[in-house]
Amino acid sequence: MDLTEFAAAVGGEGPVTISGLGTRGGPVAGVRCVHAPAGIEWVQADEMIVSCGAGTRVDELVAALAAHHQTVALPAGGTVGGALSVGHGDVRRLGYGPVRDVLLQARYVSAAGELVKAGGPTVKNVSGFDLCRLLVGSRGTLGFLGDVILRTRPLPQTSQWFTCSAGDPFDVFTKLYKPISVLWNGSQLWALLEGHPRDVAEQAAAAGLRAGSGPPALPVGSRRSVAPSTIASLTGDFVAEVGVGIVHHVDPWLRPVGDDRAATLAIAIRDQFDPGRRLNPGLDV
Amino acid sequence: MNAALVADLTAALSADRVRTGTTELGLYGRDASNFPGSAGVVCFPLTTAEVQAAVVAAVRHGVPFVARGSGTGLAGGATPLDHALVIALTKMDAVLSVDPVNRFAWVEPGVLNLDLTRQVTKYGLHFAPDPSSQQSCSIGGNVANNSGGPHCLSDGVTASHVLAMEVVLSDGSVVVLGGDEPEPAGLDLRGAFVGSEGMFGIATKVCVRLTQNAPAVRTMLMDFETVEAGAQTVSAIIAAGMVPAALEMMDQLCVQAVEAYIHAGLPVDAAAVLLVEVAGLPHGLEADVARIVEIGMAHGAGTVRIAQDEAERALLWKGRKTAFGAIARIKPNYYLHDTVVPRRMLPEVLRQVYAICRRHDLLVMNVFHAGDGNLHPLLVFDKREPGVMERVHAAGEEIVRASVAAGGVLSGEHGIGIEKRDFMPLMFGPADLAAQAAMRAAFDPSGLANPFKVLPSPGACGDVQHVPAGAWV
């Protein structure tokens, strides 16, 4: 399926939902469902960019990039479109950055059924407003991703998990230079270090870390987003991403009420992009 | 001058911070671009409440308002049109708080880029975006333009370093976008706002991410007999899986101008010079330096000069960052362009840039962020020469077109502003532009926040100063 066929499938009228592999919530029930084009269009390793259909499996993309000694900072599993639309990073976010920084260009199908391009193919680009950032995490409510150009990154020479006991995660955290991940469960800490093998070994030794397996199993009750400075006071069964503020907790979580003026603004944006709320109807962002 | 607006502003701020004198209006009637504008009133708020009052007053009187930091923008983004109200944020310049452990800071928009870095140096941190104007440009301006700089190659542009903002919208509301938490609820309004060139609202507080200073840094200079060899070296370094902290290039004319200015012993006979900086932990860094030198030599590098100490490193960077000042030795005026092309296209597009400038009988110097493919052709001229401006503009347009045709983009870090507004259709079709206009309509339904920038108005005749206020769609 090419983009034109995808746009025709989305059409311009009536409720419609989109699904990849259903690993991040799946389609809206009871609504006509479409699927984005899949497949890697090209890899430009020397430009550190890759183009693929939004329906491409993340794992397929990661494997293809590995052949070029590169990777992409998307969480494993599901499709590229799903990972971008949900916008949640994985435990490497501290070092690899948020998912929103990965998307350089997107072509999506609007609520009117038109193909729209956002962004451009280069990492540095301030040509017009940053619609790509708005699309990441928008759960398809502003448009359905068709194909994308993503930023890649070189694979490290070494990538190794370490661990230690830690009552205060910041003791270790502040001793490390640009760690990829630091996780903490209240008593034990895990760190993912990458780079030159000797640098990795020296960093680990200086911070009192020993080689260990990682990451630990992450509790699945709730995924919380908190100010990173507050994680030291967490209780219960959790794993916190130190320096980031994502907390994987065994208990459910009610997100504190946010700025309702920001919510009003978000509604104004959806009114502009999909006034009839036909894209993923009923889905809240 | 709009007397009723001035009266409202004076009541909300204070008389000494609302200016209508000819000198002030002249000073604030333009930014660092070549586009003249016309300020109606200039005000200098001290607080978010005063910014809010100024915006409310402007909207009440139907007057466009333009937020302005240090005015270093090069695309006319802060140039007021139609006797707009200029809201100068230079007096809101406090660093409000710093969290050195989790590495972020809340700052007011008038804080200067380099001042922020200076204030957090004691924690071993810095603010990563480092435009060449970093001594004078403000964080608010960086947010508005999504500014870059040499070290964005490895660290990313401003959008990657802004966690949250407090903004004043044209309806007078004060809204916090984003947060110091990693996944704030709802749409990424923060991301949408960064780079909106003052057309979505005014940032009054900014939460920026701070970056750890590298334990070790190596800065080296390599010279080449051809520009192509230098450009190919850039591509080869990235293709080898390295992302240096910075990868900058200067051509011969530029090196000669800089050398005459700073006397750093730069190779003035070389066709091109590459400034490469590698930062990180010591073993990886030394390995990268060795590989980069090897790649440079394989591409015909004449000499490789590695800075021996911090003073020499600072001198090499001074050469790069003062290049624009140094050109005054050649001609009194310059026009600095900013486009991005795929790295692999650098040799070809540079060839075209030289050919275009030869055809228009203009001198060109190239000094640019080669690692990002971010070209900065600098057309140098004397504007007293009859007809020279027409040649400068014609050459500039051809350079922009050549860059986009090579698979590049209109602007890497200067923004669209007025300068490239009418080039936007080179990159975007009507539906693409409509989507961007929809973003603006959601943030600023009044259409009074810095109008007539970025998006080409349907049917625009190009004479923006005659577009009636509020005509935005």
C-alpha cells in the first residue's frame, strides 16, 4: 500500500481508527480501522536518517539499522507509528533522549483525508512551525502517520548494565557522565553505560558499580511521570528512572490535574485539526 | 503612535518603561536582519503580569505585538511591521532557580545564553545551544527561533533543551506548556511553541535542560587543498559512526579574514579549514581523535593542529565565532544565509554557491556547521555600489533554491521570519502550510502575535507592510 492508497482508506468522512500491532492500546473499538503502510524505504547511514512506513515494526527497523552499526531511539515492540503516536520512551531515555526528538519528517493523512507533510529530512531544520513535535504523543488525534523520516544514532562500542545497593540514587547518578540509564527501586540501582570499554569500566569503578544484569523487571501497575527531584521520596514497589522522572509502579496512579488552560489550548488544536473528532474518536490524549 | 494604547501601557507598566521617542522606535524598529520595520510603541515589562497587561492592551486596540529579546535574529522575526507594539523582554533577565542534580533551570526570557552557562559552570553544567551570537542573544529568542549553534551536532537544538515554558497568549491567558516531569499530560504544546517565532505567544519563563560539561575535550584544525576534500571528510567522519561535539568549516576567504583579525596562525593558503571538536570520556575521545585524524589524512588534510591547552582551544573557537565580525575588513556589509543540505550534498551545493556568486559578481565566504550540513554563505558587499542589493537578493534566492533542490531545507537555525516567508512553498504544499496555519490559529486566534511572518499569506503581493492588520487566515 502506498501513501495515496492509505489516504484513500482514511478518507474524509466518518469515524475511523488506526492500528499497528495493537501493542500500545490498539484501535478504538467498533470503528472502521485502517493500517499505515509498512516497510523501510531507505537507510542513509552517512546522513544518520532512515525513512519507513509508519506501519513498519520497530524491531525490523532496529535490525535493519544494526547492519549499518546504527539504531533508533524508539522503544522496542509494536510499530514505528504506534511508538511515535504514544510517544513514550523506554528506560534509555536519559541517554537517548525523548521519542519526540527522533521524528524529523512525517507525512500523515489529515481529518480531511489529505496527505500533509510536517518537518523536513535534516536534523537541523527550523523551516516553519514544529508540527512533528505536536504529532508525537498525539495518539492519532491530529492525523494518521503514513511515513516518516527518523534520526538514527551510532551503536556504541560497548553497552553494559551495572548495579549496586543504593539508599540515595543521586549519589551514584551524580558520579556518572552521560549514563544511558539509571534505574532505582529504593534500595538497588542499575546503570546502563555505553562507549569505549575502558571508559565504561572506569566510570563503573569510580561510581562503585559492579557488572550485573539489567534492566530489572519493571512493575506494570502504572507508569508515572513525576518531577525527577521527587523520586527519592517514593514508596512501595517501584522502579524509577533517575534523572528522568518516569516511575514504573505496581500501584495504579491518578495523574494530578494539570493546567486546564493548557487543556483548553489542546482542544483548540484538535478543533483546528479534526473538528468532527473523526480520527480515533473518543480517544483522549 | 496609538495614544490610547500608550495610555493603557503607561497605566499598566510605568511611564519610563513605555517609549515612543524617535530614537527608541528607530532602534526597536528592526532586528539584526536586513529588513526595515516600523515600531509604534516599545515597552519593557518586568513581570509576567506586565507582559500580560501589554498583550491585553495591544489586542484591545487591535495593534499587533512583537516579542523581542536581544534583537540578534537574522530573518526579521523580531522586526515589527505596521507600527506594532514591541514588547522588549530584556529586563526580565533573572535565573529563577537551578536544580544542579536533575540538571534543569527556570529562567526569565531575557537571560542571555552565555550568561546562563556562566551561572551554572560552578555545577559543571552548561546550556547546550550555543549560537555564534551567544554572548548577546537571549534564551527567549532561542526559544522563539529554536536556535542552534556549533555544538548542536551532538547535543541537539533548543527544542531538545526546553522542558517547559510559561507563556502569555494573545487572549491574555497565562499557560504553562510542558513541565519538569518527562511526560506531561496531553499534546506536546511545549514542542509546538518552540520555534514559533513569536507568533504563538510570548514566553515569560523557560525551564531549560542543562548539560554536563565533558570531562575531556579535544579541538583540532585540519586544512585542505580543496573545499570538496574538506566536505568529504565531514561526511566520512559521520559515516564512520562518530558524532563529534562540533564539526565546523571555513573556506579560504573566511580564514584569511579571520586570521587578519585574530592572528591565530591559521593556514591562510588552504582552500578550506575544518574545526573539529570531540568531547567526552578520555579513552573514547582519544580513539575518536585518532580516527578523525586518519580520515582527514586519507582525504588529503595538509596539517592537523590539535589545541594544546584551553587558551589555544579558545583562540581557535574565537576564530570561528568572530568570523562575521572579521569580514568587515573586506567589505562594509554582508548578508548571511542559512540553509541545510544533506551532508553528502555539501561539495555539490558549495560548488553551486560559488558559481552563483561568481555569476552575480559577488564575494562569498563560507563559514558553517558542516557536521549538520548547515550552510552559512556570507555574501560580502558594499551597499553603496549601485545595483548591488539586487544582485545580493538574486544570489540569495538562487542559493536557497539550490539547497532545497539538493534535498535540504530553507533554514537550519535562523528561522523563516520575513526573509524566507515567501520561499515556504518551495518546501511545503498548500495542505502542509494550512496545517501550520492551523497551529497558529489555535494558539493565536487574534492573529496579532507577530503577524505576517513565517507563513506566506494567500495572495500576498510581497509588500507586507500594506497587508491590513488582522487579515491573517
